[in-house]
Amino acid sequence: MTDSEQSKLIISGAISALGPLDEAQDEVDSSHIEMELRQVMVPVESHGSRLDRALAGIVPEFSRNYLQQLIEAGVVQVNGLAVRKTSSKVKAGDGLTIELRPTPQSQAFKPEAMALDIVFEDPYLCVINKPAGLVVHPAPGNWSGTLLNGLLARDPQASFLPRAGIVHRLDKDTSGLMVVARQRSVMDQLVGLIAARDVHREYIALAHGEWLGAKTRQVEAAIGRDPRNRLRMAVVDLEKNSGKTASTVVSLLHNVAQHCLVKCKLHTGRTHQIRVHMAFLGHPLVSDALYGGQPAGGLSRQALHACRLAFEHPVTGAMMEFKAAPPADLQAAIADFGLIYNPA
């Protein structure tokens, strides 16, 4: 691997905003990628050091996180034996053999042609109707086949933008509208509009339980990592747990005995915000197993769809508004429950 290739790996990792390199535990398939076999000796000054720390001093052109990942992948040998513990101690004079190879993160930034539903496009931005099942950003378990890979394939400009111009995301199993920047200045402006709550995002959600009380409720409930289950989010008390304020307006669209169809308007954009707030109200989304929803209506994913997106164009100043009808699976479930969705 050349110095320029390694620089590309480091740059890719830096712009991806995917978290530290050691989050990825997948071993890299070595059958189709370039590798450099490097042999070094532990110097006296590294005697008694951790293996990862010693390596970081011996080959400083590579990040420590990158080297930790190689150790855990079993491609670092000490005196001819593979060592997988980053904390293993080394002695002066130990011979180290390292297979320098790309990380899953660096491999993730590759163009992959895919069909994308482009609702609008101009030289500055595009609006996409994302299908359920499409992951937005590469992440552990989904290093390829993401929206980011598709954007890199269809737009040469995307490779020069952080995250290929993606400024907000939808969960894998949430369908609907997203805006993506095509220029860096536009990306910065869109991020600013979102932070200022000037990008209006509305969703329709199919939830368990009959809706009672006021037809519109404003939920002001902070969201953070669930202290009892680190794999999900939860409404938290900011005096006791870390988290961020979150605001959602939920309005009833139609009601039946065991289910309700609601519209949710985001005023903040926290992870899983609508799913968490609906569960907090006692109305978990249909088929959202993570937050208490049960399979129903033939749905195999949470019943959530981004149906409306509106914002002022960062360059032209024109007011932009886009709407997307629910996909077939969600429409079928709505009908199955005897609910009616009127986009007007």
C-alpha cells in the first residue's frame, strides 16, 4: 500500500463521520484487496508497552485505531504468532509482522450503481424518495449497498463532499423524502437550515392503540441512550442521564379501535425520535419491535414514512415543497386496518 493510498484511507475515515475505526469488528476479506507485509522490531524504548501503542510508535504514519483493528483481525504477529489482544505486552527485540490492509470503513467509500427515486434535482441539491430497507450511511454490518454508495455512483461531485452530501438521514426501515447537497457551500447551508429548524419534515405513522384525548399533542421529551438497553434510545431525565431535548408535534389523521394513523412533525432530529416519542405516548409503531410494536398488517418494518419535506432553496431562495405517497406496503396495512389516508 502506497503512502497516497493510505492517505486516501485516512481521509475517507475522517469525512465519513462513522465513528472511530475500532468500532468495526469485521475482518477484511484479503482475497481481493491490496496488502503490504511489513516486518519491524520492537525498539528498546517500547519494551513493556502494549502492542497497539508500540505499533503506533513504530509505524506512526498509521493511526492507532487502524492498527488496533488490524490486531483484532489477527493479521499482526509477534515472533511468528498471531496476537489478537491490543493490550498484549511486547519486549525489546520482539519481531513484529503486520499485514497493512484497508479497513471496512475505507472500503465502504466505493461507488455502487443502484436505482434511486430522484424527486427533484438541480446543480445544487437533489431530493430522494428513499425506499424502506436502504441504509443511508455505511456502518458496521452495512459497509456496502448504502445510499451513500449509490450517490457516489450517480454523481461525480459527491466524492468531494463529506458523506456524499447527505445532511440528514432516515432509519433503514423508514421510507420517504431526503434532501442531499451537491455542492459543499449548499451542504453547509442545508445543515444550518436544519439546525435552525427551517427544514420542515413531516411523517405519517401507523401505530398501535386507539388515539384518545386531544387530536394534536406536542411532545417535549428529551431523548438519550436507554440506560437499561444500550441498543436503543429512550425518553430520559436530563438531570440523571445524558441526552438532548426533542420536540415532536403529533396529530391524529384517522382512528379505529386498535390502531391510529398520525402525522408527526419534527422540530428536532434526534435518533429514532418519532419511534421513541410514539412509544412514550403509549402508541408504539406497528412492527417496530425495538420500541414495543407488534407485527401487523403484513408489515415487516416499522410503519413510518417521511411524506413531506419543505425548505427555502439555499441558492435561489425559492420555497421548495415535496410530497411522497406512502409505499405499497404501508398503504396496504392502512387499508387492512380500515384506516383512511387522505394526503390533502
